[in-house]
Amino acid sequence: PGCSKNLTLSLIITALTDSTAPQLTHLPRVSVQPYQGSRQSTSAAILQVFALGSERHLRLQRLGRRCVALVLLDEVGLAEQSRGNPLKVL
């Protein structure tokens, strides 16, 4: 337990979404759609977050932006404990 994984991921995402560093300018921007897993997670909610990520990605592409979509499933272990096994949609 701790926050080092979340901090590291936040720093990486910030670098890939907002960076003007010359070393990263050749990379496409990252469009992040987060999802917080819990014991109340459902298959429908997980599918919805992927749909939202896809819609955002398409919208950015239509604007001419070079980007990569990323769905961030946080605390996915808690969703694994949910009734109905919502992770089966993955």
C-alpha cells in the first residue's frame, strides 16, 4: 500500500499529455479515460468507460490531433471481487 504507483503514473501521464519537452514531442499525446474500480463495479460501467475513451479519441482525431487512447483501470482488484464478475468484458 502507498501512493508511489499512483504518483509515478500521474507523472508519466502528465508528461505524455502536457509536455513540451523536446524528447517527447515526436510521441502522440495520450488521452486518458480513468475508471475507479470497486466492489460495486459492473460490466456496463466498464464498457461505458471504454466507449467514452473511444469517443474522446475519435473527437481528438477529427480535430487533427495525433493521440493514443488510454483507459486507466485503477483498483481493478476490487472490481474482481464484485458480484457478477464485471471484468469478464475485458
